Amino acid sequence: MKIGITCYPVYGGSGVVATELGKALAARGHQIHFIAYSLPFRLAHVTENIYFHEVSVNTYPLFEYPPYSLALTSKMVDVVKYEQLDLLHVHYAIPHATSAVLARQILQQQGLTVPVVTTLHGTDITIVGQDPSFAPVVTYSINESDGVTAVSDFLRRETFDHFDVNNDIEVIPNFIDTERFHRLNKEHFKRALCPNGEKVMVHVSNFRPVKNATHVVQVFHRLRQDGLPVKLLLVGDGPDRAASEHLARELGVYDDIRFLGKQEPVEEILSIADVFMMPSGSESFGLAALEAMACGVPAICSNIGGLPELLGDSEGGCLCPLDDIDAFTECARRILTDDDLQAHMAEAARRRVVENFDVDQIIPRYEAYYERVRNGLLAQV
């Protein structure tokens, strides 16, 4: 199959999932065409069966804001027409689904047919989509898509609760390559960072306010106050990084924290972690926690969104009430002070991912869904 994939090519869950999906599909023989304004973050270089089409936006004095969504539509039309694509798969409702639906309409007038699959990832529904200035466009784009998927049952319910959607939504969870994401022998790396045998706590995010990175610093400060020998690694970058650095200095723990910025491959850092922390205020799935668990790191997460679905009934992590710094601290303390408990939870975390979210289990579900969309076999609600 020839598939066009559009995503945000930046450091974030939806872009990572879309890129890994394209790479996995290409490995299974499909021809993948990425259509975006820059090369996706996880697509270090174009390989066999993978092509990249850059969307360029010309600026004119008339436009205060360059019309990217229209430039994207035009590029989609061109790629579908000249590469003879069988399907467009767009990640994130706006503007990608909107552009794809418009591209499909333009192509229909030219006698060409291309179905559109839209995958909902989270903030396109829970935050951006519920903005009154965007809600009608989001609703229209979802309803006009030929197929719609969501990364968790939580997100599916949120969509039906907040939008007048008449398309059914298929839940296909995020996934991971468990052969790539596993615990590596990086003891030399850990000894360099922790010369006195300290434990390691890790947080990975895009440092948007909703990720609550400052809460991680607060938890770390309390652990240090208790005398626990622990270091904190903060991976990623974004608007709340400066606030996290400032708080760390105020609390006197800055010297025990490493702000590592965006890192690739992140599995090398996760391989030296003893615990992973995700105190997010909104999380439709929790891809960063999935990657940590695949590397055998117990995950401490907020009890919100799709995170309970990720952890399931496994013992691979802890769920804490949102914003409850005491609860997050206590979970971290228990794990970091009990080596047997940490080892048990690490094994359970890895097992949970291998059994439920491995790439070889999830990609066939996308392939089957594509075929149902192409054959018009999807029901409406």
C-alpha cells in the first residue's frame, strides 16, 4: 500500500508515534510518504520505502499569518496525484485532518479517490479542540474522515463527550519496538553520573505546563531532604524548563539535577534509571512512560487520562492522585529504598509492555483498519 502520513515533526508523542508507525509499515513492505513542514524528529534519515515531502509556505504581505493548512492541502493533493497514494493517514485533528479532508474533496473533482484516516492523540481533543474557536472545525474534520482512531479508550470517550461525532472511533493504542527499547548495559554511564552509587530518577517530556515538570523537582527535593542518595535526570525541552531550573536553584538541589535537553536515543538514559516520574495534568496515553517501562523502569504516574490503561493491573508502576506531591514522593521513596521491590516492579513493567504494546502486535491492527476503510466497511455510531 502507498500511504501518506502527516504529523507534527517535533519532539512530542503524536509525532513520535506517527514516525514510528511509518517506519514499521515501511519495514513490512508498504511505501510511506511523510508530508510535513520539516523532517520528523524520529526520522533521522530517509530509508528504503520512506519518502519525505516538505511543505513550504510562501509569505506575502497580505497574510499576517502564513496559511500553512492551505499549503499542506496543496502538497497533499500533489503527492496523492503524482505518487498514486492509496490512503492519507493524518495525526492530530487540526489542521492535519482539515487539510486532508479538503485535499480529498479537490481530488474527487479531478476524478481521484483517496480515503482519509485521522488519529486523535490527546490535546487536539482535550485542550485545543475544545477551544470554541476550533471546536466546529474539529467536529467537521472528524466526521468527514473516512476512518478515525484514538490512542486510548479515555480519548475515545472524551471525543464523544465533547463533540457531536457520528463516526465510530477505533481504539488502537500507542506501541513500541521492544527490541530497541530494552534495558542496555550502561553501568559505566551510571557510574559517571552517580560516583557514589546514587539511585536515578528520570522525567522525559516536552516541558509544557501540563507535564508538571516542576512537580518532579519538588518530589526530588523532598527525597533529598530525607537523605536519599538520588540524582534526577530531566530529558526534553520546552516552556517550563526555565521554571524547573529556577525552582531547583531555589530549593538548593540544582547541583544534583542534570537538564539534558532533547536526547536521541532516549533508551540509553532510561537504561540507568531506577524510577520514572510522570505527574502530568493531562495524558491521553503516556508514550514516555511506555518507553520507560519497556526499559524496565517502574513508572509513577498521575491517575488520569489514559495512564491507568497503560499500567493496567500490572505491578509495573504506581498511580497517584493528580497534584499530590506527598503521594508521588512516598511512591518514589518506597521504590528507591527497596531493591527487591524495584526489581519486581521493573520486571512487571517490561512484561506489561511486551505483552500488550509491542510494535508487532499493533501494526497489523493498523493494516487491517486501513483495509476496512478502503473497502468502506466501517460503521457509524
